[in-house]
Amino acid sequence: MSFNISSIQASIQFSDYYIVCSLAGAISLIAVFISIFVPILAYRTKPRLHTVRHLLICNTCVASILYCIVQTINYAFLIFLQSETSDVGCRWRGYFAYLSIAAVAYSYLIQAISRFFISILSGQYRWLTTFKTHYTLILLQWVTIIVIPLPSILTNDIYYRPSSLCWVPLKKLIHVIYTYFAYYILPTLTICILYIMIFYRVKQGTKRAALLIKNNHHEKRDLELLRNIMVLLGIYLLGGLPSVLFVITANEWIYLISIVSMSLTVAIEKISMIMLDRDIRQVTKNLMCRRTRVMPFQLETTRK
């Protein structure tokens, strides 16, 4: 996320915004294409990709699509719709911008909660691993992300500023602290705590010799999934690093980089997800190979 300082924005040329926002918009379109491809692939691949894990991956894809669309709309208002100067409209754009950021972060949180259920609590509470439970988790996630950005529209902290994105200004310190805590710190700390507990439990399981042969495959699978989700979460968090550096340094170039970094991060995260997830990677590879084999046959038939 980006927080604006009036003096910094005044020193940024409109041409800089045009280049940076156009680049971010183009990257967002790539991310949207990949994010749409994964749910379609999961829907058409039965039953291999019809698991709670892939359900949550598709939920993250939906959150990513929302983020890319909302940010692209905000860039369009900044560059092409400068006649729209309403404070109320700016507050709503800020609300949806923060909502879309929270959607991605909290989608990773419910993935962590799901792994905690499956790895630690499934032995005692089998119902925690069902689709019904995970649909409830998804519902709670979306209710949460609708509620937590409400200060954006219930206060006057966000207002229209010429040649500025509709974020909370840095001078609104309490609101800025709230946004960092609600959208980044809280979900990230919770995810880290859950994964530490999962990792500790899995490692403890490997020490029990009597269960080693029986559970070895499952423990390796848990560790692999844990690694994959942490890698994807790490990529996402790195995308927010320029925003943190901007708050510390108030450097205009870092501010411009922060506009692009989140969209770029979403695209990289989606590509990495396809590469890291064994099932999605294999299904994608089979799909590409099948299409490659069909092409020569079609050409040969045409020649005859």
C-alpha cells in the first residue's frame, strides 16, 4: 500500500505518474489473466484439483483479481478522469483499494488456518477438514475485509488531492497505523504463529520412531505445503516493502516504485504458485503437451 506526502507528490511530474501507472496497469492485466486461468483449470480438472487446498488457492486468485481491477480503476481516475474531484468518490476509491489489499492478505491467513486444522486438529475434529468448514472460512474472510476498511469512508481522513491517489495521508498518523496493523501486521503475525506451531508439530512427529514409517509421507507433504505457502506469502510481503521504505525515507522514486511493486508482486506470486503447486503444475504441463501433440495432426490433415 502507498501513503502520500503532499510535498512528495508535488515534486512528481504527471508524466511520471502516466508511465508508472500504465506499467502497473499492464502488469495487473497479466496477473488477472493468470488468476482467471487457475480457477477455470481447477473447475475443469475433476477430481484432482477439487480439494480444499485448491479451493483456497482459487479464493486467493479471486482476491488478486479484485486487487488488480480496483488498482487499475484508481490509476484510470488519476490519469484520465481528473475532472472527478469529489471527496466522497475519493473515499470510496480508497475504501475499495484497502479492501482489495486486505482480501489478498486475509486469503493467505485462511490458508494458514486450514493447514492448522488439517495438520494439528484433524485427528480430533474431522469436520474441520470438510468443504463446509472451508466455505465458512471464506465467508468469514470476505465479511472481515468488508468491515476493516470502513474507517476510510466513515472518517474524512481520505479526501481528494490533485494528482494524488486516494490513500490515507501520512499526517493522519492514527489511521495510518491502523491500516498497517489491520492489513499487514495482524494477518502476517497470525500466519507466522500458525506456521511455527505447524512446523513444530510436524518436526515432533518425525521423532516418534513408531509412527515414522506410517506418517513420513504426510509429514513431508505438510512441510512441502508449508514451504510453498510461506514462499508465496513472502513474495507478497516483499511487494509492500517499497511502501514501508517510502514512509521511512520520503523518497519520490521509492514512492513511484511502490505503485508498481504490488501489481508486479501479484503477477510473480501467481506464476510462482503454478510452479510450486505440484498438482497445478502437472495439470498445466499435461494440458500444454496435449495441445502441442494435436497441432501436427491438424496440419497433416489439412495438407491431405
